[in-house]
Amino acid sequence: MMDKLTPKDSFTTVTDLVLPSETNPLNNLFGGELLARMDRAASIAARRHCRRIVVTASVNHVAFNRSIPLGSVVTIEAQVSRAFKSSMEVYMDVWIEDRESGERTKANEAIYSFVAVDDTGRPVAVPPIHPETELEKSRYDAALRRKQLSLVLAGKMKAIEATELKALFE
Ligand SMILES: CC(C)(COP(=O)(O)OP(=O)(O)OC[C@H]1O[C@@H](n2cnc3c(N)ncnc32)[C@H](O)[C@@H]1OP(=O)(O)O)[C@@H](O)C(=O)NCCC(=O)NCCS
């Protein structure tokens, strides 16, 4: 029998440079390039959790808090924060490191949702996840609210049915 899966089992880290062809006119990393890098890292994390084909269902949240200059070494850390029936939320932290000291600074955060599918693209069940640390538990708890918000915005859930989300305002 498979051991209980935790967010650490899906942990994925992707490190790469920012090259001139990937920057905007201010010589900072182009937002779409970062979105694509994060999509790749997150899809690997989702796949590591469920060992199935996964597709991106939604980009729930991206905060471009800091620009990332040309030549930066960028590390994306991704892990599944919650598994639902066929969908998984993947939480990402993006870091840049100082060339001289090697010290890491958090540049961005993002949250994507993936769905596990079979060979014909139909959703299939994923294993449950068991958060361990305080951070993992808080991201797990908030994931249901984010899923409901994403479904409401996508027109796939009525706002009145988004119980967890509504509870925030009560
Ligand atoms: C994602 C996809 C498989 C969902 O299919 P669907 O017919 O909506 O299937 P369902 O309604 O059964 O939903 C499946 C799961 O996706 C979740 N989901 C669907 N849309 C979502 C959204 N916008 N945000 C978060 N979760 C979403 C559902 O809540 C459900 O989760 P659960 O099983 O864990 O409860 C389908 O829309 C798809 O294949 N989209 C294209 C994916 C793709 O090509 N991505 C790359 C973009 S170029």
C-alpha cells in the first residue's frame, strides 16, 4: 500500500537564468515567460502527486511583487497544497538569488489548479494529501476557498453555493 502522501512528496524545484530574449523593454523578465515557467514547474508537482496526466485548469493567483532583472538566477519551488477529487491546487514560491552573496529573496508567489485526466482527457480521481507543517496546513485550509472562488469566477459554481468563501464575509 502507498504511504500517505504529503505536500513534500510533490516538491519540485526548477532553477534557470533570465536571458535577453525573455525580457521586457525594462530588461526585466517578461510576465508571460514567468507564467510559462511556473506552469511547467507546477505541472511536474501535480504529476508527482497523482502519477497521471495533468492539465492546467486555472491560474488562480499570481502576484508579480518584484521585477526579475536580466541575468537573474530564478528558482521556482512548487508543491501540491491540496488534492480534491480530480483536481489539485499547486502553490509556488519564486526566488531570485544575489550573484555575490547567494542570498535568496522571494520575488513572487502563484497558485495554479490542475486536473488529472485519462488518455481521453476525462477527469480521474487523485490520492488525498496530508499536510504536516503549519504552513502546509494553512495553505491546505485556504485552498477550498480559492477553489470555490475560481469556480465562481469561471461561471462553474453559483456564488450562493460557495459556502467556504461566504464564511469569510460573515
Ligand atoms: C480542466 C478540465 C479537465 C475540467 O473539465 P470539466 O469538464 O470542467 O470537468 P469537471 O466539471 O468534472 O471538473 C473536474 C475538476 O476540475 C475542477 N475545475 C474545473 N474548472 C476549474 C477552475 N476554473 N478552477 C478550479 N478547478 C476547476 C472541478 O472543480 C473538478 O474538481 P474536483 O474533481 O477535484 O472536484 C477541462 O476543462 C479541460 O480539459 N480544460 C482544458 C485544459 C487545458 O488544455 N489546459 C491547458 C491550457 S492551454
